[in-house]
Amino acid sequence: MKHFKTLAELHRDNNFAPPENPLISVVKCGGLCAMGHDEFTTDFFMIAFKKLESGIFSYGKTKYDHQNGSMSFIRPRQVIAFQQLKFELDDFLIIFHENFLNGTPLYQNIKKYNFFNYEVNEALHLSPLEEKSIWDLHDKIKAEYLNNQDEYSRDIIIGHIDSVLKYSQRYYKRQFINRKESTGKTSTKFNELLENYSQSGLLNENGAPSVKYMADKLNLSTNYLTDLLKQETGKTALELIHIYLISEAKNLLMNSDHNVTETAYALGFENLPYFSRLFKKESGLTPKQFQNQFIN
């Protein structure tokens, strides 16, 4: 698998003009941003805007047309694979080495943008007004990039990149709401999947499902699922799994035939102290204190 360490190498391999700066480049692809490698990795962050001339993207189990533009966000060392799709002329790549952020607030702040960990098919789909806002910021970044760069250039460019990321965070929240309206609440599907997992005996056999297991079953990445559920319920995927398990534990403990140890094992907990801590965190009581309320 090809790995790109420098922007010069990336540009050369893909017939882009040489970069104006060794740590950042702005590329308008003209429909050619498909990269010459089936799979590759880089040391760069990438912000990509693209618009399909024809075809559709699958987005979870839902299909979206791309008459409007969409954005993807790629982190360093993420495996990238570009499919053979036909793009319109209006697209761009903003590519910056992770070292470009050294010594700036964005070095830490970029870690809070979970969409850099989303899958490619979880792209951000823009409305026409949102698309205009992103293009305005792109134009400002490109103007500074092509200018004679001086001591202020990096801070100005990073400020505009930060704005792109903040707007994208806002637009993703809008997309989560639209997704809920078009495909139903993900939290409902999540809880149904938990119930089916339990009823099939997998809970007792394999323990609690991981967030990755749940995300795979729902055809979402773990980060996208967590952010989507957080938007819908105020809880993360892991918190919802814990809430479900403690609810099941309460039901078993209300039956005096099940002691705390048996309840923990029935729900797939091999570590009894962990089960007790989790139970108290969610209910405010230890499992034994909870059970004693009903026995007495």
C-alpha cells in the first residue's frame, strides 16, 4: 500500500501542480480528484469537497443523490480508497501536514472533530446555502495560499480552516436531524438490536456487545453512530448499552431467585466488581441495596 510522507510526492504521483508550501496545498481538481492508487495512506489531514456529475452514494442503507456537493474529512494514516466516479468540475482538496498545526490551538482542537473518523460513505451533504459558505472559506484559504506567504499566512489559513471545521460540525448536526426524519430514529433501531442480541442468548454467551459490533450491524462507523445517538438521546452508544444492561439487571434482581453474582453472569459480566460499580453509577445503589428493597 502506498504511503505519502510529503506533499511534493503526493502532487507528483497525481499530476497536480507542485505545492506552494511544503506543509499545505489547495488543489482544484477539475473533476480529476480520484488519485492514482486503489488504497493509500498519508501523513496529512484532507478536507475534500466533491460533486457528482452522475451516480449516487450509499449512505448507511440510504441512498442520496449528489446534485449538491458533499464533503469528506480524512485524518493522517487513514486508509483511503477512491472509487471510479465521475465528478463535476467544481471540487477541491485542502491538504495539510499534521506538522502544519504544531504550536497552534487547532493542534488539539482538531481532535474533537469526530467526523475525521467517519467512513467515506458518511460524508457531509451540503445544502446550496451551506455549499456557498464553504466555497467562500475555500476562496479565502486559496487566496492566502497563493499570496506571497509571510509570517501571518499560517495563522490566517489555520483560522479559515478552523472555520470550515466549525461550520462542518454545525452542518453535520443538521444532517443528523434530517437523517432521523428520513430513516427513523437510530436510537430505536439501536435498542431493538440490543433486545434481539439479548433474546438470542448472545448476551449470556458473549457478554455485552461492543460499540463496534452495534455500529457494524447498523452499517455505520463507531464515531458516526456515537455522534448520531448523542444528537438524538444525549447519550453515547456505550452509555445506552450500559443503561440497557442495568435495566435488565434490575428486572432480574427484583426476582429473589437471582442473587447479584447470578445476575451479573446472566448478563455476561465476568467481573463482579465492575458490574457493581456500573450498577451503582447508573442507579445510585449497589445491586445488593437495590435487591434488598424488594426482599424486605
